[in-house]
Amino acid sequence: MVRLEEAGTMTLVVSDVSRTFSSGDGQKVEALSGISFSVQDKEFICILGPSGCGKTTVLRIIAGLESVSGGSVTVDGAPVTRPSPAMAMIFQEYSLFPWRTVEENITFGLELRGLDRTGRAAATQKYLDLVGLKGFEHRYPYELSGGMRQRVAVARALAIEPSILLMDEPFGALDAQTRNRMQHELLSIWEKTRKTILFVTHSVDEAVFLADRIVVLTHRPGRIREIVTVPGTRPRDRTGEEFGQIRRHLLDMIREESDTVQ
Amino acid sequence: MSRRLGFVLPILLIVGWEVAAILVNNPFFLPKLETVFPVLLSPFSDILGTGSLVQNSLVSIERVVLGFALAAAVAIPLGIGMGRFPVLNDFFDITLELLRPVPPLAWVPLALAWFKIGIVSIVFVIFIGAVFPILLNTVDGVRGVKNTWVEVGTTLGANERQILTKVVLPGAAPTIWTGLRVGFGISWMCVVAAEILPGPTSGLGYLIMYAYNLGQINVLIAGIIVIGVIGLAIDQGFKAVEKRWFGWRRLER
């Protein structure tokens, strides 16, 4: 399964990962079971599944924020056991530090590394430009709309120059129009920066629009139901026939998975 | 308009007081305003051989600052520890809950027994008064720091110390500041009360008690006004800082 890559590229391998939680009354709940997939450099992967399938847990395990009960996650062969600067995570919402300005948020990771003021200001300009928020560096998060906040969160994650971006339903709390625009912009950022992206979502439409491949999870315990490759060039036509077919296929699977709950 | 409405009652009270003072016509019960104002308007002149208003105010403020600073120095680190590590909380919680309901002034006799009459006993009582509100607010503030913030910090490469100084402390700061403000208010009450009790020979509390003993009710009332004004000014100072530095919390959606 592990392919040898040429120098300078990255391979993320999730291998037979399982995760059990103990519930309040001491019972073991199996959240994830036998999750295996690998991600190539610069790939855009969506993890899709019904709510409660553990898709966020998969992402948190890859980020090193949570431990596995079995199996392993490796980046270029090295196991991930705690957060590493090779990966940056973008959370659902309200993840900005409200006491810091936009600039201070974006440069948080650089400040930790001891980068001086001039270097940080330069990085701020670079990434604000990339996410289309030039001129907002001295604003506070409470002055920004939901979409603008998530742009700052993206800029903050990119600023530490990770090779992998982990995104946990980052647009889930946005209205439909803002969400569409953010999807377009994320693709353009992805094309400019050539990061590997793992993107968790429960929206079939979002997954088909964004991903090279979609990892579909089953209902609890989350297993991999299917890994769907999305063909076709970008930008994808949401009203096109191919888009519709993949969408229908995914919706059927999700519906079946949701039905098993009832 | 609504702000102006708030000034109606104080004006009525002052006018009513003056009218009542004229009717009662007994300076040992209710002195007239014109006997109180001269005391307030000459804050640097000696009063009944106890020192001036300003001198006595400074003595009280010095005591408060000492006791309050000590309380903050103990309560903030302890509160951060308790808020962050459940083990510390479990260790201290019951003891603190037992001590907390004891009114600070109940410690005065014990303070006198331990530290004798003097600044140490007064500072001790102020410390007791201020330490609990600061501690409880610090614990609350630290617990209120969103886990997402801590995780963002971790994924961006922060170590344990950086999480503390760059995420937990700034995130908890507004609540800690509220604790300091409440703690300072209680300190101010404690110092006046402690100075009224036997022992001290200076301070605003001592001054008003001394004025009472000599039947100088106008001085007593002037002292009360000064105590109120200083308390208010310090509270406004705390509020101003809160607005300036911690506005983000109020505005967070």
C-alpha cells in the first residue's frame, strides 16, 4: 500500500486505525474500526459521512490531537503521536483568539518560533493577500463576519507552512452563498499553494465539488464504506451530468447509512 | 437622558439632608452641609490631631494595596493551577469551601493574637477578604478558556508554557480582572472595618471612629464621603481598564 515517493513529496498513511471511547457507565463504544487509506502529496481528500460516524475523530487522530486504540498514522513513515508543524488544523468555528488582531492571529505560530516583527508583518501581508482580506490586519475577530473569520483561520494555518491542511467542517456554520464562495476560494488557494488537504464534511455537494477522492464512512462504528474518485477537471459544474451521477451515488450511500440508525 | 435621571436622587438626598439638618438643629446628630464641606475642602489640614484627610487616605490605601497585592500573588497562580489541573482542584477545593464563608472580620481577633496590633494584622484581614473572589474568578476564567483555543495553540506548535502564557492567561484575563475588581472592593471595605476596630491609630476607618468619639459628626460624614469617593474612583479605574483591554469578551459573538 505504501508507495515510494520521489524526494520532496509527502505521503500520509492511515493504517487499520480503530478508536474506542469509554462511555459514562464504563461501556466501551467503538467509534472507528479498520480505517485505512493513504493520501498522496498535493491531493485533496474529503472525508464524508453521516453525523456521528467519527469523521472528525479521524481528522483529530491524524492531527495528533487524539490517540488511536489500534493501528497507526504515519507521515513519510514516521508515526504521528502528537501535533506536528507539518500539519495545521482548521476548526469548525470560533477558533480565532478573540483578544488578538487578525495579524496577531495569523502570526501566532510564527511568534512561537521567534520570528521578528518585520518577518511577521511580511507573512501577514502574504497570507492576507492569499485569502483576500488585505487591509484587515488590525481588526479584531468580533469585527469580522463568519466567512472572514474562517479566511483568517485558513491564513493562520498556512502561515506555519505545513504540508498538510486538516479542515474540520470549516464552512459548516456559514450561509449557503458564503459557503459556495469559500469553496471556490479554497480551491484557488489549494492550486496556488499545492498543499495536501484533508477536508471533513457532511455535505455531499461540497465533497464532490472539492475533492479528488472522497472517503465515505459508515455509521458508527465508522468504517470505510467506499473511496470514490471524482473525475473531471476543475472548476466542476455543479449542474453537470457527471457531477449529478457521483452525487446520487454518494447520497444513496449516505441515506443507507443514516437509515441504519433508525 | 437616562444618565441624567440618575443624578436626581443624589440631589434630592442632599437637599433633604440640609433641610432636615436645619430642622433638627443638632450638629451631634445631623450636621449641616456647610460644616462638612470645609473639612472636605481642606484635605491637607490636620484633623483633631490625627493627621489630614489625605494622610489618612494614603495610610488606608497603602494597607489595601499591600493586602490586595499579596492576595493576588497567591490567588492567581493557585487559581490557574486549580483551573488547569483537576488534581490541584480536588486537593484544595473542600478546604477553601470551608474557609470561604467565614467573614474576613472574623479573623481580626486571631490576626491580633498572631501578629499583634499593627499593619500585619490589617494586611492579613485584607488578604483574607480579597483572596477568595480573585481565586474563584481565576479558576472560572481558566476553565472558561475554550478547548479549541488550546488545541489551535498546540497544532500551531505551542509548548505547555506557551499554551499557558499565550492562550490560557489571555483567554482567562477578563474573568481574572473581574475577580481583581471584586477583590479590591472587598479589600477596601475590610480596611475601613479593620481600622475602626481597636488598635490602629491612623487610616480613614480610625479617623471616622475617632471623630465619632469626639462627637465631630461633620468630620465623620466627610470621612464617609472620602471613603466612598476613593472606592468609586478605584472601581472606575478597574472598569476603564476592562473596557480598554478586555472589550473583546463583551463583543464576542
